[in-house]
Amino acid sequence: MDKALGWIGEIFQTLLKLVPWLVIVPATHGGVAFVHGKHIKKWGPGLHWYWPVATQYKLIATVRQTQMIGSKVVMTKDQKTVLVGALVTYHIDDVVAALGHVADLASDVMERSQGAIYDSIGKYSLVEIQGDRGAFRDIMTERVGEALNGYGVKIIQVQLTEFAPARVLALNARSTVGQYTMWTGF
């Protein structure tokens, strides 16, 4: 019976797309409307009318957010392997760039931050990093900010959550167990 009358629901859904709808953007968010699929219109907090037949929209939190960068073994400038994990704190300062030019902002923040952090660690020795953690935090913050420039993200701070010397135990192709220094390419 449902399948027989399902076409009535489909007609009703199609007719609803011809009526303008109201979207409420909270004070903590921003958004963009894709008008006719190609024009990007910025939405700030407040009330916005749109036509579902010709417009799609996306909302995003613009307030302070964090992204955990998973632990990974990295090599310092003085050839020491260290285990590194970090926390990136940011906010969205350009919703058009964040939503209109990036498919998955959280993944991009993680990927670009990870590369910038590991690159920063590779340019300093273990003693230099440990000598002034505050200055190194500022270096990482600046480097991650440069890596995410143009993505609508403003980096507030990057801090290490894990940082410790590491030994890597590896099995090679012949199942030989040994200790190897691991280079990750960053």
C-alpha cells in the first residue's frame, strides 16, 4: 500500500522545494549558500531565506575549535627519533574559503597541520626543542598558520601533547626482528 501511494509523497516533497524556507544561523556559526549551484553567498549569523529548488547551503562553527594530531615517530635535525603528538587550536575567519573551496575542512586541518609540525621538528635538534618549549610552540603555530593560509582558518595555538624519545621495533621482509631508526619522510 505504501509503495502504491508513495508517488503522492514524492509530489508533495517536490512542491515543497518551490516554497522559500527559513534557515537560522546561530551566533556561533557562519554559512554559505550555493545559489544555482555556482554562486557562493556568505551567510552570517541571523535569519536567511532560500529557495530549495535552486539553492543548497552549508553551516560551520566559526568559534574556537581544536584538532588532535595523532602520535607519530619523527626524526629531529640531530637524527633522534621522537614520538610526537599535538593539539591545534583554531577558529574559522573566512567561511567562504572554509566551505566553498575545501571538501572536508577538518581533514585538511589535520593533514596540513601534521605536515607543518613534523617539518618543524625536523629542522631543530632535540636539545633546541627541549631548551625553549614556548619558543618552539610559537614556531609551530606560525608554521601551521602558513600551511593553512587561504583555507579560512586562523591558527590560535599549536602545542605538543606528546613528545618523547622513541625506539622503533620493526619486522623486515624476512621476519628479522631488530631496532631500526625510522624515517617518516617529514
